[in-house]
Amino acid sequence: MSNVPADLIDTTFDVRTDAGGKDPDSHSATLRRYHRLLWGKALPDGRMFELDARLRHRSALGDFWLSSDSISHTYSYWTRPARLVEVVQDIPEPEMTAFYDLGCTVGAYTVFPFAAHVNGKWRQTINQARGTRHRIRDRFDLTLECIRRHYEDDPGSPLADVLENYRNFFDLFGSFDGYVSHFLLEDLIGDDGGVRFFLSFTGFENDPLPMRDVDEYREYMSRSMAFIRGRNARIDRWARTKLA
């Protein structure tokens, strides 16, 4: 990849552009190519984790088939709960559009294993679990906290059972720091090594949706957008260094 021009990753590119009106995770060829360039690289221990055009890796490390997942959510298309819908409707359209548009750039996407076959059964994917479990509600900061706890063998997170099914994938990165570094997630990590949450976090007991009022939603929106901008800048620096 040393001869690939850095401009092959454009962090301003809207991945809806080549998705034909469908979900960019599965229909944007550009997004898939960006994933391959960004994550098909050396692991923290130096072993190569190359991905083919379908985002599949097969080697002595194992057989891993990855899929794209959006890690930024405006909740603007949710139809319930009613309180969330009311709060989102009170956000001026230009603000919501700016949030949604930024969430369609590469910094707002990552990859997870497509599926796990455990004890003769296909298990729920990480994408599915984080979207359907009420203590996560598709929030990536909370998902990352669950991943952090997974590396500490903490069984108390809402995604503990699902992440355990994909232990062989997470083991590739050695540690939480290794995972964060590989996927360029440092902008969601504080100086203490913990997750920088999009909203104040005291545990998984409270409903994670940003729906108390407009101010809370704007806080969630502001922190989410700051993370995406930071990660886009980090991706751009990495591409200019590694792909030039």
C-alpha cells in the first residue's frame, strides 16, 4: 500500500454519494474501500491483518469477515419514544442537517465482525446488539465502554455476552489501548484512559437517549460532532503518513 496516494481517503466525502439511496454500510463502494485501507494493516504486535475487497481476512490469525457500522446517530428518524421525537423536532433543521451530514463521513464509521458461529448457532452481531439493547441504544461511546470492560474481563456491561462471542476478534489487538489505536479512536479517550462520554455517565442504569430536553440533545450532538471531526483529522494524518 506504500504507493497509494493519500487522497484516496477523503474525510469530507459523503458516503451517501455512491450508495444509490441505500444504506452506505452495505452499498457505498467508497466506504468499503476506505475501511480496507484504514483497518487492513499491521496489528499492535506487528502481525499483518490484511483485508480483501469484501473486508475479509483469512490467515493463521483466523477467518474474520467484517462489516461496516455507523457510529454516529442523530435519532432523527426514530418514531419513539415520543419524548425523543419531541426534542429532536425542536432542533433547528440546519443544526440537524449539519450533524447528519458530518455523520456521513468516514470518521463516523467503523467495522465489527459480521457474525459468530458458537456452539452450532449463529450469534447476534455486535451491530445488532448495540442497536437493540436498551442500555446502549446505538450509542458508540457506551459501546466503547463495554469494549473497555471486555478487555478487563468485566462481565457487568450490557454487551458482555455478545463481545465474548467475538473474543477472538478483540484478542487480535491485545488490549483496549491496542484496539483504540488500531481503529484511531483516541479522540473518544480521556487523559485518564477512560471513555469520553457524549453525556454525563454514572452507569448503565439510566436510559441513554438524549431526550431530557433540547439542551441535553445539543450536548450530545456537540460532543458527537467533536469526536467525528477529531477522528476525521486523525484519519487524514494517518493516511498522509502511511499511505503516501
